[in-house]
Amino acid sequence: MQFDSVPGHHSNRVSNQRTEIWGRNIEFVEGDVEAMPYPGGAFDVVLSQFGHMFAPRPLVAIAEILRVLKPGGRIAFATWPPELLVGRMFSLIAKILAATKGCGAAGVG
């Protein structure tokens, strides 16, 4: 499943090409990363490819990502590497890890 907050970001043509390339049946869904329509612990793995970085409230977005992640699940982030942004991102991740200590989300891998 791919969840995207940008309306029309994935046309049917592009989505179909990706599912063929990856050899997987992938559902593309548009929505708000700060309020995903999934129950807590719905996913074994969550990958955020730039989405958390551009969310209006990154801490809220990451909290929501952690909510839908199963206890002991895996989470991965991809971000652009400008010097200032990387420093801010590590600071944000450190805050999230500290806030989630003991809930099973931190330290997986």
C-alpha cells in the first residue's frame, strides 16, 4: 500500500507501471499522514519517503506513523541531505525515539 497526501500524485498509468515493475499488488491511497484511516498496529513495516519531512506538523505525522506500526515493527525514513535539514532530522528522530522508549517502536532493526 502506498499512502500519499498529494492529490493526483499517482496516476493510474504510473501506479500500474510500478506494480508491474515491483511484481506486487500495491494499492495507492491519498490521504492525510497526520490522520491515517487505519487501526493501530496495522502494518509490519512503514516507509516514509519524504512525506514526514513535508507534513505541516512533522511530529504529529511521525506519531501517526508510529501508531499504525505494529509493536516491534520496522520503520524507515528517506530525506534529502542538505546540511541544515539533516541536522534538524536527526534532532527530530532523537526526540521521537526518546518519546517512544519502552513502547516497542524504538530500537527495532
